[in-house]
Amino acid sequence: MTVPRTGSGVPAPGDLAPDVTLTDTHGSPVRLSELRGEPLLLVFVPFAFSGICTGELCELRDNLTVFADAGVRLLVVSCDPVHALRAWGEQEGYTFDLLSDFWPHGAAASAYGVFDDARGRSLRGSFLVDADGVVRWAVVNPAGQARSLDGYREALTRLAPAGPR
């Protein structure tokens, strides 16, 4: 389900992606605006180690060439603490970035309009951001519904071919 623009608080295609700073699994800050120059796929997940989240990320792990071939860097964001994300990544063999939105709790998810205040977690939102920091595609799935790899493949077609900069 593609996210409607009006009233949702979710950045829509054509919007500048919110600039947030998150913490990677080594405790280092990662500021999204400092990653400009390469397209990003931000994947917000509710909880580390949960069944649907693990299934989604294992599918992404097993299909990383889809994103690498498109020149897209995969960033997964969760409100879990850094140590939980590191353990999860090691257990599942994730080689993409896992970023913690633990403190201030849910600040990045809030900036992207996908924070569930009642449950203290992010919703299943994904955002394809081009090299200039502009959202090209966004999707938010209801609780319990995994995102599809085919949806990501289709979204990648929305990126302009990389040319000289």
C-alpha cells in the first residue's frame, strides 16, 4: 500500500527526506544528510528478533544484490537498543546497517511519521531516498503484514539512472 500524501505525516515522493541521526551497532552516530550522494532504502521495523521482522530482513539479506546492483544502500531502523540490534545482526548474518532509534525513543520514526506512540515502536515503513535526499517511494504496511520484495524491486525503478555528478 503506497502512502497517501495528505495528513499522514509520512514523507511522500518528491519530499525532502527528514534528516535524522541514529546510532549504529558499534555506537557511532549516522546522520542521513551525511550519506547524500548515494541512494538509500530506509526500512523501519517494529522489533528485533520478532518473527515478521526477522523474516523480512532475512529476505533482504538473501537478495542484497537487488539493492547493490541499483547502487542503493540498505539501512534498517528499529527502536531497539544498540546491543539488541548487534546481537540480532550477528545471529542472522545481516551485513547491512542496523540503526537504533532508541534514544530519544522513536525520534527518527516520528520524523518519518511511522512511530506508534501507543506501543513505543515503529510501524513497518520503508522509504527509498535518492542521492539528493528526495523521497522517491514510500510504503507503510499495517501491523502484522510484511513488505514484499517485489514492491522493493518495483520501487528501485523510480530512481533515475546514475549519471555524472
